[in-house]
Amino acid sequence: MSGQPMPCDKEELSTLFLFEKLSEEQLARLCRDGRVEQFEPGYLYHEGEPATCFYVLLHGTIVLSRRVGADDVEVTRSSERGVYAGAFQAYVQGPEHARYQGSARLAEPSRLFILPAETFAVIMRDWFPMAVHLLEGLFFGTQNTQRVVNQRERLLALGSLSAGLTHELNNPAAAAVRATSALRERVAGMRHKLGVIAAGPYRRDTLETLVGIQERTAEQVSKAAPLSPLEAADREDALADWLDEHGIADGWQLAPTFVQAGLGADWLDQVAAAVGEETLEGAVRWLNYTVETELLMNEIEDSTTRISQLVDAAKQYSQLDRAPFQVADMHELLDSTLTMLSGKIGPGVRIVREYDRSLPKIPAYPGELNQVWTNIIDNAVSAMAGEGTLTVRTALDRDQLLVEIRDTGPGVDPDIRDRIFDPFFTTKPVGEGTGLGLAISWRIIVNKHHGSLHVESVPGDTRFEVRLPTTAEPAHSPS
């Protein structure tokens, strides 16, 4: 926005707190290199645009804002003479790289002193070399510290998740190894029993019937529904009685396998009718091997499927093979985080998913959002001390996507609620928390995604609410 040129008065500049210590020569240079303009209400500049000017308010009202989603949220409003805005970091980053960190607008007709960014940078370095040197060190040191702190927090989270993932992977892997070893024994026994049957007094049509029963039995195993312990015990007793009545020794050892496969006395009646009493025991034991091998193969399949799911969840969580900024499915991110944290959550915490599956995918930094979900869920689980309900809800809140994570813990004390997003603030015992998780989460949501992070808490109901814009562009600067 351009304004109406006005005279530059060095005496007026000397009354401003920024320039009151300058010499006559320096004030004259400001008027020579700068300019004064009168502006009508409206925007001076917008966030993200190249920072070309340094503005100092002489008269009027200036409003500074930051972009959150599609809106400019007011940060400060001032009518004080001498307040400044614009390219005041040009001397650090260099005017060719500087961008406005927010937006500025005038709320009423206003008069401003303006210096081009290049001139401002030169004057700062000429007049305040030591101050600029110190400010540069502070600026870049703060940036570096923030990167190191963020990386450290991610490594701590990764270490915790890796331990949980290792435990989660170990269980199905060990189950698959045990089932494979047992399967080898059962197959060897089945081969032996098949040899015995082949040498026995079975007619061809009897063997064909028996093979047909074997095929139907294998199909039945895959369809078996789980039973309660009481139901299973009753059925085992009934099958054991049937086997004893038909002269099959140690029937109580065979009965649990048949019950687990969903087979009952009616199935045994079919076997008895097909082979006759004299060869019934051999046929039943052969079919027992069939059932055992099917059950073991089901166990191996379940275990390897679980391993595959965990690996997929880890891949989804880490986002190692994906672009940093992309269109993401929020439910996939939440589910992968819950899977990665399942070992830490424990059996005493009930997980409730209240997902609105009609929500659109949104542009985001998925890997960093997963870090946010990890921090919030980990805090919720710690607060509940292993017992309670964790609810993860998604919804559309006007034009924003809402993710709400709720726990039934003791709540956040009202006296510290305003401090929980401060760096290094933690309520955990020494050595158990860094105090950085929520601070980093706030920067990722607010600074990088232009969203909002809010907490509501009473004993038994703590809710962290994250709102994200459904449309966005990559952030210009790191969180």
C-alpha cells in the first residue's frame, strides 16, 4: 500500500524512543535515506511477503496479526508513537531473504516513518555493530537450540516407542516360532498315522469318505467362533464322554482340540458312521492331527499378520517413505500412533474411537502431527496411571478438522493450566519428563499448521482439542 509523501522532520524523529540517542548527523541520514508517508486505513503488508520496509508509527493506530488458517488473528494493537514493525530482522537474515513474520494494517489514518530494508540493515550494522553481533548470536543460537531441543524430544519419544514396539513384535514372533515347531511335530505324526491307515482294513470308499470329512473339518476350523470358558468346559466334557463310550483311550486329551475347532458330538457321529467301530480310533486320531495343524497354521497366520500390521503402523507413524508435506488421512495417523503406543497404554486402559469417517483428508506434516498425538496420548496414559478410558474423537468444527483426545485422569490443576504449554514445564517426577512435549506440540499445531491447541479439564475429564485447517500451504519456517 502506498501513502501520501510528507516532510521528514529530524526534530520529530528525535522525540521517538528509537532515535532519541542519535546525533544530528544520524538523524539527518534517517531523513535523507528514509521517508514519511500518510496512509489511509488498510493493510501495510501481509505475512509471508518479502520484507522490504521498516515502519515506525508517528501518528495513528497499527494492528499486528498472525495468520491462523484462512484468518488473520490480531496479536497486538498500538497507538504509541515510535512503535515499529516490518523488516526489523533484515540485519540478521539479510534483506534479500527476509519475509514479514506477520501482517500489519492501519486501523485509522496514520503517519509513518519508513526505511527500506537494505538501508535499515546497513544503518544497524554501521551504528550498532556490537549490538548486531550479539543479536545475531541470539537469533541463530535460539534457532539452533530449538532444532536440537526438537530433535532430542523426538529421540526420547522414539526410544520409548521403540521399546514398546520391540515388545509388541516379540509376542507374535515368539508365538509364530512356537506354532511352527509344534506344526512340524504334528505333520510328522500325521504322516505316520496316514501310513497306518493306508496299511489298515479301510475300503476305498471308506477312505474317500474319510478324506471328504477331513476337508470339511479343515473348513470348519477356519469358521470356529470363540467360546466362553464355561461353554468350552461343558463341550469338552461331552466330547470326552463320547470318546470314552466308543473305546478311544485318553479322550480327555483329544476333546479340547476338537472343541477349539468348533467340532461336536454330531461331527464324531459322522466319522463313526463312515469308518466303523473297528477303525474309529485310528480315524479320530488322524483327524485330530488335521485339526491341530489347521489350528497351528491359523496361529501362525494371525501372528505374522500382527507383525505385518505393526510394521505398517511403524512405517505410517514414521512417514519415512513420504513427503514431509502432503495430504493426509487423520484417522490413519491416529491409528498408527495408538498402535505404536499400545504396549505403553496397557490392558487397563480402554480405547474408544469416535471417528467421523466422512472427514476429508487435509494437507499437513504427518510425521510431526504423529509427534503431537504421541505427546498428548502419552500424557493422558500417564495421568490415568494404567486405569481408565482414552477417547479419541474426530469431527468437523465449522471449517476446521477437530481432533479431541480425552482421558479420565485426575485432571489438570487450574493453577497450572496456563503453563502446561510453556517449555520445560512438567508435573512429572524428575527424570520422567522433559517438559518439552506440549510446548513442541503447540508450535507444530499453531506455528506450522496455523491451527489451535486448547485444553479443558475437570477431574475425570481432560480434553485436549486440536483444530486444523482443511486447506493450507507449507509453512515458510520451521516450527
